[in-house]
Amino acid sequence: MTRRSRSYVPRGSRLRWRSFLLFFLVCCAVVFGIQHVLENRQQRQVNTYGVCGLSNLQTHELLGQAQQEQTELLTLSDYLFYGETLNLYHEMYNKNTSDRFAGKMVILRNLCSGLDFVYMMEKQADGQIPLEDLDPGFYQVYIMEDLKEKKVVSQQKLNDVFYTVTRNGTNHKIELIADQNRFDDETDTTPFLDQNYLFLQVSEEAQPQDYVDIMIDPGGMNQDNGYTDRGVHGNGLEAYLENYRLAEKLKEELEKLGLKVELTRQQDEVVNSYGEDGRLDRAYSAHARYYLDLEMKSAINMQLRGTDIVYSSFSSSRMASTVLKSLVENTSLIYAQDSTGSASGTSVGVDGTLYDGQKMIRESGGRILGAATFSEASMENTAFAAENRWGMQTLIIQTIFVSNPQDAAVWQSELDEIASAIAQGIAQALRLSSTQ
């Protein structure tokens, strides 16, 4: 019988083949690891702090060119928001004194495009930087003083985020940055920037889901004074109910403009102004930028009639007069005493300084209007309002005198038109597209 011969492979050859295979696998792993590290490093170069769509290296080059300018410095000590306005202060903010920055020009230089946005820094709470104006980009902040552009630096590191209201289906995310380590690489032993220079980064990004653009407060149904206050009544109208009816219709009209809107109360719900889960707490918790307080008035003299809108004495009348003009021009309502809007007036607080006389305006304004510091009652809002940098811009819309038959008749026949006119005025004041 013939035996088949087996091919003989020396034992040493088998070992060499296995060693080669193991070496090959190790090399592949090393190559893959190096590639992975390089890809991650490249990704970090784009995503860690790159601005204007640039990598970290390109961002360093861009900022390095900007920092080569031999300019003087001005210190920022405080900043506050009011509505959609950013306010910058050289000293810690005091609403009853004038700041060094007041009356000067602020220059926002977009390092991505090279374009400048220039604004006069007025003393009013809505008188400095209108954030809704800014194009997406990365801005360095300058103040014009003594005919010189001076870079703004912060005493402390800042990393804060603000969102404008919804326009064209999205929001502008505003990042306030003053951090000399923000642009450091892992290998840097010293900060890339020699100061906490102030920058604004603007990008398009939807606001968080729990944010509300406008909070509407239907006046009435509170127990601020120990009893249930339903508001004034007359000519068949009860203010608490009519204010709620208008609020629902106004909410619907504003939502047609793409805004996110909520009410401070349900129809028969009793909600106080101050304290936890009060109207103001609900508005602050929703991060509202604007607050509309709907009210009615009554008078012994039944001849008194007309519509007025009250705004903060520490802001301009621009928004109030725009909304009031829309109301009068698009309905049968008339101006109250030929008014084009009324300032809140001021009252002296427990600390001896002046505050807005209207509590809902004052207490919704955050630190810029001295919320939670006017009186013992207002101090119930301390936890969420006293140190809040985000102040809501508030209008008290006093629609009619329920005591006047003509005003009451207009209300009963033109409620839809009144809601639409207020919304049109808001759209114009906030420069919203009517086709949103």
C-alpha cells in the first residue's frame, strides 16, 4: 500500500510566520491609533474654540492679528440685559448715577467680516446694544473715548449666554466672552491672550425648549393685599375676565408671528404678583424677554376714556409709543388725554433711591430696575430677581375705562381687532417679519 507523504514544515518556520502575523497586527493597530489621534486632534482644532468657522490654528492667527493693534484699554465692571438690549458699565451698575461709558460710542468689530456695528451708549435701560441687530459672527468690543478706540477688558472672566426672541423660526445665541484662557491650546504654558478681552459671539441657534419670548399677564385675580382682587368692573365688563379674553387672543396673534408666548395665569386661577410661583416668578423662570401686563381702568367721572401704555421711567418710550400708535390707528380706541405713552413715574424706595412707581414694571426688570429691593413686599422676589442680570422689558397696556360706555362698546365689538393691533405694534417694535 502506498502511503501519501505529508509536506514537512520546520517548526521554526511556523514560529516565524506567527511572529510576522503578530507584528503585522500590531503595526495596523499603531497606524489606526495614530490616525485616530490625528483625526481627533484635527476635530478639536475645529470644534474646541474655533471662531468664524476656522480651526484653532486659524483662530489664533486671526486673534493674533487683532491683538497686535496698539490700543488703550477700558475696564468693564458690570453688564446687564433689558429686553433684548445689552448694557455695559465701567463701574458697578447704579441706576441713579451716570456711568463713564454713558454717552460714548461702542464699536462691535466683527472679526469674521471686518464690519463694524456702532451704537451710542445711552443711559436708558434699552439704550445701548440692540442684540437683535447683530449678524452672526465674532465681535471684539471697543469704546470710543477721547477720539480713540479703546479695547474693553473685564476684571473677571465672563462666559454668559443670552438668546434673542424668535425671528424667522430661530434665535440668535449671544455668547458674552471675556476669558484670556478661552483660546489656549493643550500645549500652551501661558494664556494665549494677555487680558480678559471682551468678545461677543453671535450664532443662529434655537433657544432652549423651556424659554418663552413674551409673557402675557392678564390683570386681576391676585391676593397681593390679602383678598381676591378681580380688578375693576362696569358696563357689564369684569376686568379679570376681559383681560384674560384679550390675553388668549393676543397670544394667538403673537404666535402667528412665530413667537413663543405664555400667560401668567388661567382664567379663574388666583396668582399673586410676588413670591414663589407668583406671576413674576413664572416669567423669570420662563426666561421671558418681554412682559405685557393687560389692565383696565375705572373712574368716577364716566366721561374719562382712552387707551394708554405705561413703560419704565428708566427706559425709552419707543416700544410703548409704537404699540399705542398701532392700537389707536387700527381700532376705534382713542388716546387717553392725548397721550402717546406714559412713563411709570418714580417712587423713593426704602434705601432712599428712586424706583419705577409701577410694581410690575419695576419687579420684572431684574437688577437693572432694582427688582426685589424697593420694599419689604418686593423682597419676596429676592431669590429670583434681585441679582438677575436678565431684566424683562415690560409694558402695562391700559386698554379702556370700563366706566366709560363708549370704551366699553368698542371693547365688546372690536376685541379681535384690539388683539391684532397690539400684535402688529409688537411686531413693528421688535422688527419681526409679518410673514414669519
